[in-house]
Amino acid sequence: MHMTVERIVRYTVMILAGAVAMAGILVMTGFLVNVAITGQLRIAMGAAIFLYGAYRFTVAYFRRPERKDT
């Protein structure tokens, strides 16, 4: 298995998307937010961040490589 630029970018995007999803979980649990934010807002923000990370990971995982017809 040799690494191409496309594979490196794909895996980088997947790792960053996983990190964003984890950040969403940390926001929901209260580790990454200020205490002044209400519980409902914290959960809503955390859920939105988590869902965005999960969406980006899913898109990167299932994206088919572009075909190069020459």
C-alpha cells in the first residue's frame, strides 16, 4: 500500500473530523466551555459540533476516489 497525496488528505480529514466530534462530546460534558453558559445551550452547541464532526467523517470515509480517465 503506497500513500498518495489523496490518501494522506483523506486520512487527515478523517482524523480532524474525529477530533471535532470528540470536541463536541467534551463541550456537552462541560470540559471545554465556560461555566456561565446554560446547560441547554451547552448541550445544543455540543450536539451541533458533534454532528458536524460525524458528518465530515462519514463524507470522507465514503467518498469514492476520483477516476482519472486519460
